[in-house]
Amino acid sequence: MRIEGAAIAGSGVVRFGLYPERSTAELARDAGLAALHDAGMTLADVDEAFVGYLQPATLVGVKAMKELGLTGLPVTHVENASATGLVALREAAWAVASGRARVAMAIAFDKMTDMAGGGRRGGSQRGTGRDQLDATILPAAYFALWAQRRMHDRGTTPSHFAAIAAKNWNHGAGCPWSHRQTDHVVTAEEVLASRVVAEPLTAMMACPADDGAACVIVATEDLVRARQPGRRLVRPVASALRSETYSPGHTFLGPVVGPATMTRDTALAAYDDAGFGPGDIDLALCHDAFANEELEYYELLGFCPEGDGERLVEEGETALGGSIPFNTDGGLIARGHPGGPTGLAMVHEVVQQLRGEAGERQVEGARRALAHLVGGGSVCTVNLFEASQ
Amino acid sequence: MTGDTGVVRVPIEAGYFTIPEDPAETPRLLGSRCPACGEHFFPRRLVCARCLAEGCEDVLLGPRGRLWTWTYVHVPLFAKKDRSVDAYGVGQVDLPEGPRVQAILVGGPDDFRIGMELELDLEVLRTDDAGAEVVIFRFGPVGDPVEEPA
């Protein structure tokens, strides 16, 4: 179903990075205030909040919300691993579109640097990692399994993955809130020469561990138009969320995310809801925790036929200035991937691009954007946005 | 369970693989078969993931399969929690019954190719406080003696 009548009122990000001296509540507060200021609102305007994070403790979200004020608003925790931020946005958009709320906040924060040992996998869930049968398969190893199979099937080379990583490092250098800021143009050769983590993936093909927070405020279209005359309206128009579908040969124990085809099925559902397809989209942000994922998603999201992803890389079509720029803010590889807030930082970039306020990263004439994430467990979400005057 | 050395072997997690009394004997994976549609699963489950029938039956799977994909990881086993192994193979292995199983591989970085036949065995991870060997399943090239990677 298409999301009708909802628009982005404001967004804000605390630049992803390492904040050993700052609490998650403080990071959340600053992202929340940035989004409220962008929207021209205070918490008194917000009818409902959806709070996301991956860290293992409970109740942290509702406590963090108190840093923004105590207005009695309903607060719901959302957790879908790496997809958390976009799923919080999905709930906020539907809270508004359903008529339940006039203004809804999606806010997320995490400190990967606090999550000892278990890291992204959330080590607290089943013992201490060392006692888990499947803890030997790290995310890097899992996505390397995809990469090796693709090289076998398609003749893809590590240089293709390196070119994607270099592109995202260089995109990040143009984004003020990107964690990684290079002082030189990163080349594929430099990426290939970095330490091998899991063959063929190198350290520079992987996202960093970092901390951060992000917030997006959704409101009724009428309210946003009335409060923000003259500003281009950015609307969430579709949000598909799917979990794994069984097919023969399904791997139950160990995979970080399920079959790659989950992305294709989720994208088709989102395009069906929105009434437009990949050919109508001007920029895309995807789950590039490892560079080879992005190559797979070019095809699975429908931006090129199966087996044609390498050509897009070779011809630079997914870099800024190309026909379909991917991860214009640097993606998970450069902008960063603290977990919960990742998806809301994506939406922040979509808002800048569709408002025409992305500066040197601006995709000329951008009207429609896609934000995709997968989350361990596993789930996939594809979200579509549209600008209108 | 004790081998002929008298050392007790215990699984890292119960319910996933057999530990034969005789250490020379090949272990098997503990799987399920749906009595309604015949689909096989690893690990064990009650409800069939294909036809949703309840009451899957216990079966033993493997011990051989074909390598679907693999990688060699240059990170300590269990990330930073076990520094005794600083690099190891990981693969997905297609069992003849159908399931694709993700596991540690036995061997060095040049020992694997997609499509090769592999066989299950057990690896000792550590000795627990009671003196028992904690073991995990892994796959290695068929016919090779069990050797640690160089």
C-alpha cells in the first residue's frame, strides 16, 4: 500500500565516529534536537516516537527520549538489527499516514564501540560468543562467501569490489557528517592493497565500527506545507519490509543475512506500492557493509539486468555524475554504520538530495530516491521517497 | 562420551551433531525430515519450513557434501575471544539430502575449490573446567588425514 499524506518535516544526524566520552542518551538528544530545529518544532509538537538501537540493554530508548522532554508521548522501541533505523522510519510514516499521529519521530542511536566482543552480532543474546556454534562465521566471512561465489559464477574480480569501495570513500569525503574523511582520492589499488579480512574482502572494503545518532520527523503533508512554505516537500511513499522466504538449500544456522533474493522480493513489493520502478529513481542508498554487497544490490534492486553489475562499476554509472549514483554520502563504508541510526542517516541524505540542498554531492534534478538495508536475523527493507514542489 | 583415549568430548552446543564413541568414526549432523513433503533440514526443527506440516522426524545427515562457496578468514576464531587460531577457512556445504550447511573448513588458504567433496569431522576448541574436550563440527577434504592448518 502506498503511503499517502505523510512528509518529512525535519532530519538531523550526529556525525558517526568514536565518542568514548559521550553517552548514547546525549547522542540521541543532539540528533533529536537537530531534527526538531530543522522541522521548526519542539517535542510538544510530536505525537508519537519510535526509538531504535541494537545495544543489548532494554528500556534505553524511552529513557533517552526524556533528554528531549517529558510530554507523555507514546514511545515504542524498534529493533531490526542493521535495518532498525529504516524500520523506525517506516513506523513513523505509517503512524502519520494512518491518521493516528499528526507528527511522529523516528530516532535511533548506538555505540558499537561499547558493544564488547560480540560487536554487531549482539554477543549477549546467546551466551558469550565463544559458546556459540555459529559465532565462528563473522559478518566479513559471510559476505566474503557471497563474493567468492560471484567471482566463480560471473568472473567478477576483487578490483570490481575495490572500485565500489573507493567510490564510497570518495563520496564520504564530500559529506560533512561522514565518519571517514579522506585527504586524498582513494583508488581501487589502495583498497586492494589494504589488509585482507576474509578473501577477497579487504579492510577498506568494510564499514568501520562507530558511534552515532540520527533522527527523522514525519508529519502530515498539510502541516509540513504550512510550516515550511517555499521548501521542497520530501515524502516517504513506500516502505516494504520482508523476512526470509524458504527455498530448497536454505541455510538456517550461521548466515548473517538470508538469501540475497530477499532484496529482490522486497524491492518488487516497494515498487508495486509506490507505482514507480528503478528507472524512475535518481539515487539510491544501500547496505554496503562490505563492497561486494553493493554490486549484488545493483541487480537485485533492478537497476540493471542480472550479470550486468560489473559493467555499471566499470563505466562509473553508480558514482556521483553517473546515471544512478549509489551511496552519495559515502554509504556504510565511509559515512559509517553504528547500527540503529544507520537507516535514519540514509534518510537524512535523501532529504538533502531531494530538497536540492546536498551541495557538491547534489544529484542534479533528483526527484526520487531509494533507501535499502538488510538486518541480521534476517530482514530486508526498501523505502522510496519522492519530492514535490 | 569418551574416546579410546579416555578423554570426554562435549559439543560446543548440544543438539547439532553426533560425537561417536570412537574418535576415528565420522560424526553426523542432527537433522530433520518432513514426513509430509520429504524436505530435509539442518538443524532440527518441528514445523516444516516448506509445507508447514508439524512433526518433522529426527534423521542423521551427511557426513559428505559439496562445497558451494568458501573463504579464508584472517581474523582470530570467535573474533578476539580465541587467539589460538588466527586464520581459518569457512564454507557452505551442500548435503546430498538438500540442506546447505555453513561451517568451519579444515585446511589452508589454497586447499579449497568450489564443487569439491568434503567430509564432516570434529575439532577440539579447548578443554573445559571439568577436563572435557569441547568440540565443534567442521568439514575437510575427503580422504585427507585430519591436520591443522599450517
